[in-house]
Amino acid sequence: MIIDELRTPIVLAPMAGGPSTPELTAAVSRAGGLGFLAAGYLTAPATAERIAATRALDGGPFGVNLFVPGTPTPVDRYARYLDELGRAFSLGEPKFDTDDWAAKLDLLTADPVPAVSFTFGCPSAQEIERLHAAGSEIWVTVTSVAEARIAREVGADVLVAQGAEAGGHRGTFADRAEDDATDPLTILALVQLLTAAVDLPVVAAGGIATGAGVAAALAAGATAAQLGTAFLDCPEAGTAQVHRDALALDIPTMLTRAFTGRRARGLRNRFMLDHPEAPVAYPEIHYATGPLRAAARASGDADAVNLWAGQAHALAGREPAGELVRRLSEEAKAALEKALSRRIQCY
Ligand SMILES: Cc1cc2nc3c(=O)[nH]c(=O)nc-3n(C[C@H](O)[C@H](O)[C@H](O)COP(=O)(O)O)c2cc1C
């Protein structure tokens, strides 16, 4: 398995919507970790271009990440929210689509990459079989033991355990308003529960931004750690300036559906606070708010942009991604050695 061959157990999270670039992906792989390229929001031809650009940078093996499509939401569930937004902003068309799912699967079957990861759901056993036959490993993002069991059942090779601390969208197989009443599992609890229940390697994601955090995930039973926010301010990332500027500020994160209609964690801002009851309707709300987010990004208005970030955002790196991988690796080694030096007596 690719995860056993890595020189360092650090995985770059796929980050759709701008931050993910071929340069960032290749830099992490070249430094001995595993870079993932985000294909969410991209058409199949655009995905093919990014794969080709990443290969041309010759950083070594990398993976590609896809969004598993959901189902359309009836208009009456989000019409009132869009009416409210429409009074203050100009909106896009609230359309449903599958994010070019079938064409991207065809592309990855015809021109495989070493690993394909999924979020927002679980591919079918047949879809996984096709990608396996093409030679790819399958990684599925899970947020609970129940989701992990489903992923195992259909043939996933690796579980990406996404804790509550994680930046960006929650990778839950379904986004349900009724689940908001219960706390999402945090990464340490989730890794322990998954390693006890399911016999698959676990990659821990969520709130990890230092080598000590990587070490904690490994000590808890993870095979590797997947970091997103920690790489957002690297020079190779395509992160917008307004997003980079906000990362280092002392602002708490919160979960919101206001921007996209799917629960996601970002730096708290006015738009989130103004719309605490935004409905479940992805990707319809994502498309509707596209123009207002783009305008705010262009004008540097941090109050109307989705500033996705995990809870440890203040510790995001600034150095080139390869240097960050090397620093995290050295810090992780030192943290594990320090932990081993603590006395643990067994009677
Ligand atoms: C800006 C941003 C975009 C993200 N986009 C994706 C994505 O396209 N696909 C995916 O599986 N996860 C995505 N995630 C979630 C990451 O895979 C991962 O769970 C998260 O970054 C881990 O938490 P951390 O940000 O605290 O490291 C994104 C996260 C961020 C911060």
C-alpha cells in the first residue's frame, strides 16, 4: 500500500475551490509525504489538465480526490433562504449537478493515479472495483464507525478519519439537520473508535498543524496524518489573499451551512453569524452564493467569503510546502521521542 511506502506519514489534504494546486501536491509528494489533488468543482477535462500538470512536476506518487454526488433538494426547502440573501446580494442559479462524477470516474479508470480519495459519501462496490482494476487504491473519508463499516463493506483500502476539528466541509455520507443536535466526533475519539472497530489503515484529519499533532495521531493508532489548513498559507497553495490574511488572526472557527448548504468549518465571519439557520441544500446553495463569494474575495471583504479552516489555523505554516513537510516530520519524531521518555510503569 502506498501509505506504507511513504518516507514520512504526512498527507496533504485535497482542498477544492482554489487552495489545491499541482505545485502544492507535487511539493508534498517530493518531500516524502503524499500529495492529494482536489478535483471537486472541476470538470473532467480540467481534472485531466491538473493531473497532467502534477505529473509534469515529477514529485512522485499522488492521489486525486472526488466529491460523491448527493441528490437534488426540493426548491421549497431553500427558497426562503435565497429570497433573504437575494435582498442583499446578487445570486447565481441554485442548480443541482453531480460535479461531473461519471466523467471523472471514466477519466481515472482510463488514466489511473495511485490513490483516489472520496468525500461526501461512499462510492459503490462496482465503482471501487473499476478503480481497483485500474490499479488505484481507494481512500474514503469517514466521520463515524457506521460510515467506516460501509466503506469497508464496499472495498475501501484506507479510511480517512475526519474529526470535528477539521477545516472545510464535513465529509459525512449524508448532511442532515437532525444530526446537528449531537456533537461530531473529535479526531482522537474517532481514531481510537475506528482502529478498534474496523481492520483498515486510518489516516487522521482535523486540527493537526504541528509535528506533535502528527505524533499524537500516530500514537492513537493512525497510520498517517492528513493536514489541510496547515498548508493553506504555503506559497504553492492557490489560497486567496483574504483567506491567507485571516488565518493568523485570533478568530474562532465555527460550523456553518450559510455558504454552501452543506456543513463546513470556517473562520467565523459576519455572513455565518447572519445566517445560522441556513438550510441543507448542497450544491444548490453553493452555486447560488458563488457570485457573492467571488465578489467578496476580489474586494478583500473577509466577512462574505467562506474562509474554510480547521481549529488549529493559527499554527498554519508559511514556508514552502516541502520545508513544512520536513519540519513537521522532525517535530513529530522529536515529540514521539519525548513521549517515550516519560515513565510508564506497568505493575
Ligand atoms: C480550504 C479547504 C478545502 C477543503 N476541500 C476538501 C476537498 O476538496 N476534499 C476533501 O476531501 N476534503 C477537503 N477539505 C477537508 C480536508 O480533507 C481535511 O479533512 C481537513 O483539512 C483536515 O483538517 P485541518 O484543515 O484542520 O487540517 C478541505 C479543507 C479545507 C481547509
